[in-house]
Amino acid sequence: MTDKVEEWLTSKKLNIIRDFRQQVRNLLDSVSAREKMSCFSCRSEATAICNYCFGSRVGGWLNKQDKILGVEFASYFKEEIASPKIAFA
């Protein structure tokens, strides 16, 4: 998903790619610092961070940079960052 977001930002001709890459590095560093690799939102053990969590963090960061950009991000990636469906036993 990182590549898709970076490609989208590049297509918008924005000068925040370097900052975006740093945000992603920080996010992945915080995820990998935990002992158990599971998504901190849905607790899925299939991935360190699901698209929903990634999208929430990146979308929040983009929204701080530019509110319109945050809205465009949420609209463009709405299917990929949809809330995870958690099954309760």
C-alpha cells in the first residue's frame, strides 16, 4: 500500500514525498518494535499492520498537512482502507 500512496502523491505533483517516506519509516519502526507482529487495530496476525491501520495513520498525517488532501486520500483509497471486519466468537 505504501507504493500506491506514494504513486498517488507523486501524481498530484506534491513536494511531500520525502516527508511521507519518513512517516512510513516511523510507522513501520513502531510496528516492528513490538514483540508480537499483529495489527494493532484488528489484531490480525497475518500482517504487522493492516491497510485500515496504515490508512488511518497516513490519512491523519496527510490531513494535518492539508485538509483537502486528507479528504482526497480517504476518497481515493476508501475501498482499501475500509474498516476491518472483525469476527467475534
